[in-house]
Amino acid sequence: MTHRYIFGPVPSRRLGRSLGIDLLARKTCQLDCVYCECGPTEELVTGRLEYVPTQAVLDELDAALADLPPLDSITFSGSGEPCLHLHVGKIINYIKDNYPQYTVTVLTNGTLLSDPAVRAELLRADRVVPSLDAVSEEVFVAVNRPAPGLVNAEIIEGLIKFREEYSGQLWLEIFIVPGLNDTPDELARLAATAARIRPERVQINSLDRPPAYSGIEAPTPERLQEIAAFFPGSEIVARQFVPVPVAAVRPDRIEAVLETLRRRPLTQEDLQVQLQMHVHEAHKLIQHL
């Protein structure tokens, strides 16, 4: 069965075997982050809408979970910010009510957590992974390129309030962009803010695939270790430090690849890991596509 809103399962360094839910048309977000692996934001928005039909998402979920496949996570991710979808909470509740054996993860840029309604909708998720790449407004603008009207201080206060209300696992991701948010002053501000948010984990990440904009590079492994020292107890989740887990092979390999390619680029190495292919087999599949 071909899915429009469900993709995977795909292997994730942080989440294991993950079934993805994409609630947005490509690529819809409040931010246009310079490093985004999904490419430049096609529609910079701040309003919540039913961007894709909720019932269609639930129908695809039922089909994907009919045989109760082994999964480490059902993950709201994909082409943009999942909390922009007006009924993300309804879909989370549906999964927890009908498939309670699965862990629900929401990957979010955190910009909507200043909204009490959005915070309430995420309370039943098992794991919420917001990103925080800057504290100072000028670095926020340089790295995240926000929609007009977004104020980083308000976003940070929303993260702090969500932590107060949320009893699940909160993992805070900090994406390092050399030359933009890795100065000692900004790292110190990020560390102090992370301490206020009190996540279970602070995860330091860096560029893995081609970014939205040219000129963005990954820090060296040595530099990432220096940066991690600003955040006591943090973990580096960049590719150099965390191997991608081996995933079970889907029989419909080409469709599995296409589902993922609709949302983010894949390298030949990604294909080899995701589909357990020899290098020559992965090369042939790329030629076929």
C-alpha cells in the first residue's frame, strides 16, 4: 500500500526503528533553518490548519499498524513542523487509545509551545524532542530564519512552561552551525537556558545531509566534544558518534525509498543502511530511480 502521510519504518540514530507521520504539505514551517535537511521552507507560516486530512492519516495508521509491526517509535516528523496541524493532539490521542504499546515521539521546533492549547495537545506523547539553536535574538534570526512576529524569548518561555506541565520524556536538541551559534557567549547562554528547561537529555547535533543553504558545514568531531562540555551530561548524536541502527528490510524497497525521499534527501550510504544493501546494490537502485 502506498502511503501519503505515513513513511517508513526508517532507522533513526536517536529513536531506533521509527514509523514516521507527516502532517504537512512539503515544506511548511514557521522557520527556514539554514541547516534543514528537508531543504528551504516553501511556505513560511505561523497559523495552525488541518494541512492534511486527519481521517486519512488515521486510516493510513490503521493500515500500517494492522499487523502490529515491531517499532521503537511512532514519530511525528517529516516535511515541516507537526504542531502546525490543527489536530496533532487528536492523532496522538488516537494512537495512545488504540495502540498503547507504541511509544509516541513528537519532533518539534518548539515555536508553538508558547500556546497553552498546543502544550495540552502534546501531554500524552511519550517523548517530545524540541530544538533550541539560539538564545540571543540575532543568532536565532541567523540560524532559524523565523517567520515575522516570532520572538525567541517567548519561544523559550513556552519550553520552560511545557516542562512544568509535561511528565513525559523531554529531550532538547541543539543543532550546531559553525560560525553562527558556537561562540563561547552563545553556548553559555544555551547552557544556562537548557538548565532552566530541565530536559531529561540534551542532545548535540550537527549537519548530516545536504543543508537548505550552501556554505553550512558540520563541526569537526573534536569541536563537537568541546561544545558538549558546555552542557554537563549531554550526548552528541551526530553521525560520527552514533551509528544508524540496522532496519528490517521492507519488500517494496523502491516505494520505501520514495516515501522517505519525498521528505528528505538520502545519500547512497543512507540507502545501504536503511535497506541493508551492498554498496553496488544501492548504486543500482539509485540508477533505477
